Amino acid sequence: MKKIQLLATAVLSITPLLNAGNPSQTGRIVSENSVDCGTKKQGKKEQMDLVCQEYVLRSSTVEYHIRQPKQKDQTMLPLNSPVEFEMDKDKMKLKVNGKKLEFLVVSESAIASDAK
């Protein structure tokens, strides 16, 4: 019986650590570019090209290229604005100007130490 209580105590004490998630980080939106993100059919033969905004977000060590997951949910972000973000696999949860937004991480690259 004591082994079961000890095991239960160990599991319950580790659980908050597992749920802690990724720590919040800070960065800055440094550029924006319109990029092709697919096509949409209009009628039987016509197709319309879809354009998405791709942002470059720079943290202290990494530069991320991010896009909003759905073309219809496009929100323009102000350049040079500070952001707070959390990573969740290939997604980034941003907080900018009091708004919470979710973006897809398209690519990331390390920042050279002399580029700061």
C-alpha cells in the first residue's frame, strides 16, 4: 500500500512540470512580405491566386518566418512591434498589441552573434 501512495505522490508532483509548456519568449516583427499560398477555384475553369502575409520575427537567437494558418484570417501586424510568443511544435502563439494570434512557422534560422 505504501508503494502505491509513493507512486501516486511521485506522479502528482511531476504532472505540473509536464504541463508547464514552453516558456514565453520575446521578439520583434522586422519585416513583412506577400507570398503565394495557393489557389482558389472560381467557377469551372477560373482560378484565383491566394496571397498570404509572411512575417519575419526576430528573437535574441533565432529568426522565424511565420504565416497565419488560414488565408481568410489575415491580420496585418505592425512592423518593428515587440511581441511575446510561445512555440508549440510547428505553431507559434503570438501576443501583439493585446491580441492573441496563432501562426505557422514556415522556417527558422539561427542569428549570427555579430548580427545583433
